[in-house]
Amino acid sequence: MISASRPQTADRIGIGASSLPRIQGLDGLRAFSICLVLLAHLSGTRGFWLPPPVPSFLSHFTLGTLGVRVFFVISGFLITSLLMAEQRRTGTIHLRRFYYRRTLRIFPPYYLYLLIVAGLWVAQLVPLKPGDLWHAITYTMNYHRDRSWYVGHAWSLAVEEQFYLLWPLLFRWLGESRARHSLLGYILIAPIWRLAIAFILPGHTLGIGETFFTTADAIACGCALALGRQYLLDRPRYRKLMNSRAYLLVIPLVLVVNALGRFAKFDWLIGITVQNVLIALFVERVTRSSQGWVPVVLNSRPAVLIGLWSYSIYLWQQPILNHHDQVSWFTAFPVNLPLCLAVAASSYYLVERPALRLRQRFEQRLFPKRRSSGSFQVAGKKPGDVSVREDATGEHR
């Protein structure tokens, strides 16, 4: 059943940067994703301890990669929802406005982080490898394998930035229908592409899962969800299944398939795609309905808050949750985790939010508002479906 009640969003509980409603569940999903990354990177840091059965159990999964995969699906779903909203409201996609918004959303915290890392490198306090800064600055880290830990996480940000550059252009050129078919074609081809690289270009095997066309099908699944959501909701069997508790089976299924990632060829051909699709279905369910304990948790104040901080957390967890550094006091558990959250919160409130306010201030002058026909229905045209305005999720990465 599609809930018509207003979700408890970041803005509703007074901690967001905008007065507009957000898509329910997305901030909570970001919180879940970043927690997976944090858990993966905490492992091995000095002083971090879990009961004996737990580490051996967790070793079967690639939790950090899974967390990034969820981020990718969310990004595709979110950006495509915004593009669809603008297309339907104005009849076109304002590319300059889109890139302006993305620039002031993403660049300030990211380049500040790089500036600080570069300063520490000049002071010989952190090691960097040749090409690290250049690839980080140009968002090409996903094609730079020999990199240091301090900028290594920029590979996923590079994938997203490449997506931001490419997808709005394609969406505007192709239109919704052809864009949908192109996405489905790419999602089907990507597994074959990954396997072909392994056989034809074995020297590039390590890049599978990081280079754009071998990993962007996760983002494509999120895009396809936004474009095909109404089709799914028009299927009675789908609605019955996903509105029951059976949708919770997605969680163990994703973990099982993730654990099978140790078999590389299976992962490239089947595992990655299955995870992407299952995550997309989970995103569809929790952003549409507030029924059940999962949406309650995802829309809780702590989850929303961590979700809002998730971009800054992702940037700053790398040098602080550093298992390569077994000497510094700030990389040891339990100091490293609260320190990471404190630095991330500082980045959010001192850099991200001021940049968003600056963006809003100049956006009104640079891009006067066009005539709007109202809200855009993310889940479709049915009354009671989750609806957001065009800018509702524009504060997010």
C-alpha cells in the first residue's frame, strides 16, 4: 500500500539545509551505506575489536564496496528523478543550471579536503604517490590504480562525477523513452563487458569495478528505477510482493550474492548486476512506503542526520580510519570513529551548508525561475504516491 502520509524528512525535523520536502528514506539509506564503509575501514585499525566469530563472518563480505554500490544506485535514482521533474515541468533540461548546482554541491568540501591533504603532503606528514593529486583534482582516480590511501576513495567520486557530466546530456538528447531503453541495454551489456576485459585485456582486470563502464551500471539501475517506477507499480504482482514483508528478503539476498563476489567471474557476469537490481528494488520500496520497521529506522532523526553528513563522512573517514597508520593516536579505535564524525560534522556545517546557501543566493540571479506546473510525482501519477518538488533533493550529492 502506498502511504499518503508526509514522511519524517530531514527538513521536517529541522536539520536540513532547505525548507523543501525530501524523498523519504534516502537519507537513511545514505546513513546505512556510509556505515558499511565505516565498518569496512574500521577493521584493521589499531584497537578495533569484535567478538571472535564476527570478524571471520564479516570477512566473507566486501562491505565497503557494497556501501558504495548503494550510493551509486541512490545517485542514479535521485538525479534522474530531478531530470524527469524538470523535463515534465519546463519541457527541457537546463544543463547550465544543473552543472552549476552540482558544482557548488560537490566541489567545495571535496577540493578543501584535497587542499588539506596536499598541504600535509608538502609538510611531509602524509605520503602521496605520483599522479595522486592530478587524478584526484580531475576526477579520474578510477583510472589511477597505483594510488595512496589518502586519496584512494576518490575513485567512487570520480565515477559519480563522470556520471553527472554524461547522463544529463544523454537524457536531454534521448528523451525518457529512448533513455530507458538505452539504460536497459547498458545494464545487460555491462556484465559481458566486464568478463570480456578479463579475457581480452587481462592487464586491466584490477580496474574492473572501478573504471566507469565496468561499474556505472549500478548508477544505471538507479536511473532505470526512476524511469520505470510507474511500470513496476502498474504490475499488481509486484505491488503485492513489495508491499508485503517479503521485500525484507532483499537484505539477506544482497549479502549472499555479495559474499559470492570471491568468485570473480561469477561476480562480474552475475553477482554485480543482481546486487544492483536488488538494491534498486529496495530503494523503490523504502522511498514509497513508510510502513514497517525499516522505513521507521531509515527516517529516524539519527539516520537522517548521518545521511546528511554522509558526503563529508566519506571524504574524511579515509585518513582517520587508516589501518595503514598503526602509530598516530587519531587513527586508533575508539578515538578514530567519534573524531571522524566530528570532523565530518564540521565540514558539513562550515563548508557544505554555506556553499548551499551561496548557491541558492546566486542561482536566483543566474537562473530565474521558470513557470512551474506543480509538484513532480516520483512514484507516478497516482494520488498518495510520494511526491517531491524539483529541488526537493537538490541538496544531496
